[in-house]
Amino acid sequence: MPTAELGRFEFESGQAVEDLTVAYETYGEFDGRNAVLVCHALTGSQHVADSPDGVAGQGHGWWRSVVGPGKAIDTNDYFVVCANVPGSCYGTDGPSAEGPDGDPYGTDFPPVTVGDWTRSQRRLLDELGVGRLHAVVGGSVGGMNALDWARRFPDDVRRVAAVAAAPRLDAQCLGLNAVARRAIRTDPDWNGGDYYGDSHPDRGLALARQLGHLMYLSKDSAGRKFGRRTAGREAGGDAFPSDPAAAFFPYRDVESYLDYQADQFVERFDANSYLYLVRAMDDYDLAAGYDSDAAALAAFPGDALVLSFTGDWHFTVDQSEDLAESFRAGDASVAHHVVDSDHGHDAFLVEPESVGPPLRDFLADGVAGRSVTDTAESDTEPSSYAPVHNSLFSG
């Protein structure tokens, strides 16, 4: 797994790490103009596509259906870079990394922001000899990261694609994230973040992740996937032996799914990192320091693609349309591509047939790409929000 030592890095908090280590992966060959930076989502890694040296706990690239030879982000054509963000736990410095005293930083690691992620990526690209990027692409909070590139380094990137993202979180998502963080901090094994011994706050992290999974589903997708079905046994009392009354009631498919996902997650992720990254997502506001989102994006002169999903209540179609309008107010050429989907927020990961074609054509031809559909008829007329059905791009 390649890493880069970026030297002293000062975070937006004012705190610094004397030699920031960033883990990254690259795919394809660089020709001077074909670099595409892919920004991962909350608990993703630099392992965006399949490769021989995968990241522990992630046997396959998290966007392997979209990135790779012959795929939408074609590594035969593009030099793809994906870096694990500061604060995470897949090789880039974060709370679980070794601090100056030889022990894990824990909560002594500096607070991180999405802006810190962007600046660390710029430093990494400098180390790799990459100047101006052909494109930055990101999904979910990775889409916020991509937007931050358009705001912070508008002349360093030709095209920006924000997939299932928004300029900021709304109050409901902020509240749910607050509950997730409290689940970790109230675990008796959290120990103020100093738990890097035998006991980790696995129960709190599991609950936080289960809440996240519920946020990523839509009502339709949850109903289709689980309904009210039971998980093949009469009762669920085994999970909580201290609650004997639970043995009277069924253990449902949705509970089984959440328990399985949580068990897998706590094996591969760090609880402090989850706290740090969720806070960074909560903190992000595209308009911070500006009068509006449009003012924040006014200096970006390139092409922008905003891609949203009708079943996503985490980052909604309306939020994406507001973002597109902010791009339209400046010099950018923008398309807002709406996909008719009931998969919820997970759609950007589980519907490559919906995500791939517009990304492929956007990277090749900008907003004029064949599969890139804008919901707005003009710069002045209201949007129709006409969704693009999956079947148009399948096969």
C-alpha cells in the first residue's frame, strides 16, 4: 500500500502533525492531463478499484463497478488517484495512528475538516507530480470533498462531479449523527478515546453504524429487502440475555441485517475515526466564509455534474438542484442528473448502471456528454425534476 510523507501539516483547527502520512492508490498511467481524483465516502478507503494489494477488511474496491479498465472511470484512459483522508484508519494518519510518544494519538489527534482533506489531497498530488486535474469525482461526503475542490482550488480542476451529495447536512441528519456519536462515547470501553488495548468500544461503534445503515436506506428499499419477515428463529432474546422478555418476540430480518453489518464493520474500522469523520461531515458548509453557495463557487470556470437519486432522503434531489443553481449562477457549465431510484442513499454504490454512463460521458465531454441529462430547461426556467430511469442506461 503506497504512502506519502507530506511533512508538517497544519489543520484548520490550528493544530499540526509534524509529518503527515497519507495512504493512497493510483490506477492507470499519467499523461500530464488525464488525472482523476476520486474522493471516498465516510468509511471508505483509497481502495476504490480492484487491485492486487487491497486494504484490510476491503477485499474488493468500494467502487469497483465504476472504476477500472473499460468501466465508466476507465483506467485505460485516466490516471485515477484515491487517497484515504486524514482522520481515517486505512493508512492515513488519524486517531489510531502512532503519535509522537509512540502510542496511538487517540483524541489527541487534531480535529479534521473536509477542507483538511482537500488540502492534504493537493499536497499528495504535488508529490505525485500532478498539477491540474482533469476531474474530481466524489460520492456522499466525498461529493462534499469534490465541491470543496471547486471552491478552494477552482483553477486546479476542469470538471467536478458531486454524486449523492449536498452543500451541507440538514438538521435531521445532524441530529442522527449526534446520536451515533453519543452511542460511541457512552460505551464504557470508549474510555475517553484511550482504548487501544484489549477492549474497544465495539458496542457503541456497532450501534452508530446500524443507525448509519438505516439512514442510507429508503422506506421502499427497506420494505422490499426486509419487510416484517423474521430471521429464521422464533425469538431474538439471545442478542440481549439481560432482557429476558425479548425471547417472547421475533428476531426480524432487518435486525439480523443490522447485526451482521455491525459485526463486519467493527472488525475493520476505528471508533475514534468514526467520530472524527462524522464531525467533519457535520461541519462542512460550502458557503462558509462566503455570502452564499453561488459566491463560494463563482470562481470555478469548468464543468460540473450534480447527480442525485429520487429515493435518497439523506441528500435530496431538492438539495442537489439548489447546488446546481449555485453553479449556474457563476461561469460553470452544469447539469443536474436525477436518477429514478428507490435504493436510498446507497444508490450511488449499488446502481452502477445509473451512475456509470453519466460519469463516463461527463468525463469525456463535460455536460455535453450523451448520457448527461440536465433537469433544468434553461438558466431561468424552473427545473422539472424529470428523473432519468435506470432502464435508459442499462445493457
